[in-house]
Amino acid sequence: MQPLLTKIGDRMSQLTGVRLIMKDIKETLKDSKGQYINLSTGNPVILPEVEQLWRKYTQELLDSADYGKVVCRYGDSQGYEPLIEAIVTDFNRRYKLNLTHRHILITPGSQSLYFYAANAFGGYTSGEKLKQIVLPLSPEYTGYGGLTLQPDALVAYKPALEIDEASHRFKYRPDFSQLKIDENTGCVMFSRPCNPTGNVLADDEVRKIATLAEPDNVPVIIDSAYGPPFPSLNFTAMTPLFGGNIIHCMSLSKAGLPGERIGIAIGDPQLIAALECFQTNMCIHSPRYGQAIAARAIASGELAEVAEAVIRPYYQHKFVVVESTLDRAMPASLPWFLHRGEGAIFAWLWLQDLPTDDWKLYEELKKVGVIVVPGSTFFPGLRAEWPHKHQCIRISLTATDEEIATGMQRLAKVVEGVY
């Protein structure tokens, strides 16, 4: 049966961004018999210490008198109260805040949280005025491209490029000469550290964005799925910022619970209340099993400790393998630039003046048994044509050291041949 979809149905039934290419990657790997080095995945590695942490708190839940209340009854739409209490206590102590339970919302994964926010604050108002969802610098998380029910609401801005030609490194920075946040803006959204680039906006850049948005009461949604205190996948110093018009958003996926879908929003109670109502209408409340074990791991302090001692060093080492291998294997005469490794679980490579494009390069790399992700899938909302969009690839840090090193050596040979 071919269903007759509404505009919204048609919009939400389409795959966007990297999800389009994942189908091809899945088919490629299906019958490959291990012949490919897969540097495309965003699935976190199952680290023994992290798995053991979640096993321990799962057993505690199973043995506790709370088990039946957690899994056999409905809960509050705001979230599991012990988890909210654990977050309030931890963040007030850690960051010297004055949070109450009214500042917190627990969602089924951070992707759903951004969907709520994009459609609560962006799109058409009751007076038919379009409120934009602004991404202050591009490239950005590909998932933002499928969030809004009004695709014309999403607007992204080209960044400034800070290039170190001698070391073959570069960094994206917000271009404040272009960035426009005004009465037509519904919300601002960005990831920090950034998926796909590993970029970390400086504290003063975040404050400047929040200040620009403040006069028009525009919420600034900071996606801290890779940030401190958990999973702490920042390789450079950064300060989580709270208060005012900022909604600080977190995820426990890269802290070892991607299957349980736990998102956390911290913000002004009025903003949180609007998102909670959206959630109540969507799904009543988030699943409680994962929340219950997360409450124990956060309250004990062990999750933050494991994040800093195990999760961060693991991926930071993987990035070192990428950059050290590229430094040895890539010809110095070619205009290749690796984004500075400031966080997350990916490396981002820019091949300036690439004679082909990122999709054709993806196909060439498949021929030598290496799978990456074409970079052009990470520019949602950027409407202006920009050659840079087709000159980048994302490299996952989830493979073994040997696979990453071999993959980078093969990539270097392919790139040299393309130029």
C-alpha cells in the first residue's frame, strides 16, 4: 500500500544527512567478510570499565525495593525524581549553581530534546511569522537537518577558517560579522564539542552568542553530548555555561548508554516547562529503567570519574593515531588540513581544492577497503553554495589503533592519486 502522506508526513519520512549514506554503508559491509576498515560509525566502543559500571548499577536496581516502581508503573513527565535530584546535587556542587528540580528535564535521548526545542521555538508563530532555527557555524551535527517540521526555518552560517599551513591544521570559528540573531530568530543551536569536526567553541564565543540572543529572548540550545562532566570527551579545556537564555543539553549515549536513550536539559524553568509539555504530548515520559541506573551512577560520582579516567583518554589516544599517521603518510606538498582535535569521537579532514568531490572520494576509498563519511552531509541549513562543503570527510575514532593507522595510510595514497 502506498500511503497518502501529509506535508509533515512526507517531511518526517525522508532520511536526511548522514542517514542517507548509512544505508549504502550497511549494504557494503553486509557481505564484506571483514574486508573493510569501517571509519564511519558513530556507535561508541564498548569499554570494559564502562560496561562494568552499568552492570553494577543494573544489579543494584534489580536487588532494590524500587525495581517494581521503576519498571512497572508510569512516571512523571519531567523525569525520574532520583535522577533529577542526582543532577541537581552534582551540578550545584560541581559548577556552583543554584539549580532546583524545576530546571531539569529528562528526555528519551537528546535527539528528541532537540526536536522538541526546534519545533517549540522555531517555525511559524500563531501570527504566521517564521521564526528561524539558527546554527551559528557550519558544518554541524547532521541530525539537526531532520528536526524541524518547517525546513525553511533552518539557517546555518559559514564559519571563519583559522588555517595553519605549516602544520596542516585548521579550526572553524563563528564569523560574527555574518551571524544574524534578531527578532526573527526562534532559537540558536550548536554542538560543543562538535560532531563532526571535534571543534570546541571558546567560552567567550559562547557568551557572545548568548548575549546576541538575549535582547529578543531567544533560547540558546547547547548540545553538550560530548562535553563534561560526562562523557567528558573534550580534549581541550572548556567550561559548561548555564543560566539566562541558555539551555544546556546532555546525553548519556557516549557515556555508555546509547541503547537506553537518556537526554538531559538544564535551563530556565519557563523554558523547561514548555519542553516538558511538548514531551508529555509526544510520549508521556522517558523510559525509566535507564534513568534509574543513571541516577545511581551520577549520585555516587563514579560516572564522572570513569568519564575522565577511561572514556576521554581512550578517544584522545585514537585521535593521536589519526594525526600522527597522516603527518607521516600525507605528502607535505598537498593542501590537506586536519581540524584541531578538541573533542568528540571523530576526526575531520579538509582537502582544499580537491580535484573530485567528497562522494567520489568516498567511492575511491571503498575500493581500497576504507569507509568514511562524505563531509557534505554535515552542512544542514547552509543554503549558499560553498566548494568547501564537498572537500571534507569525517573519520570515526572507534576502530582499533591498527585499523585507524592502516586506514589513514591507504587514504593518503588515494588522496595523492586523486590530486
